[in-house]
Amino acid sequence: MPAIRIYESALCCDTGVCGPDVDQSLVDVTADVRYLQGLGADIARYNLASEPTAFADDGTVRGFMHLVGSKGLPLTIVDGVTVATGTYPSRGELLGLAGLAGAGVEPQSRPELGVSEKSGGCCGGSTSCC
């Protein structure tokens, strides 16, 4: 199965439910990655703030960061090949990249993440995130 790696800019959390503004793309990719992991896909996300060594250890990512910098993130790599920059792939695209599209797996709706604005999100009710 292909190895999918998503490298993201510095974030205080991966869900996108931080502070007063929810980043829907982070909410979506969090659900998508969890969904694919549940299907057995080899997929992982790396956050520049909490996992900088993942950026430094991968030559492709290191080169990208040297040329483009963090403004080009997120960066999606499959088996060492860059497949997307500046945006997250959709669930359907991720299924295709994982080799799961057309194998009886459909891009189902995204489940709730169990985090809401009322629960305070990942920042414990803080109105500012980072």
C-alpha cells in the first residue's frame, strides 16, 4: 500500500477547532485521515510546530521547505513523490492515492470529531490559539 504523508504548517492542533475561527479544511482532513487509517491505509500527518524532525528527516520535504517555505504547506507526498501543495487532497483523492478507490470503498460523509466550539475545542476554551 502506498505511504501517504501530509506535512502541515505550524498548528496548535490538528482538528481546526481552535479559538473563535474554525478552519474547515483542517476539520475535513482530520476526519479523512482517521477514515483512511480505519481502512488500513498507510497515512500520516506531520505538524511543523510539534514534529519538526519529520520535516528535516525527509529530503523531499527539506528541499520543498528550502525552496518554497512554509507558505507552500500543506504538502502531500506519496511514496516520495509530491502530489499536492498548498491544499489538502479530498477524501476521494486520498482514497485514490491509497489505492482504495474502486475497491468497494466509497468516500462516505465525514463523521463528527467529538470536538465542538461548545466543548472548547483542543485549546480548552481559549479564544486565542497559538
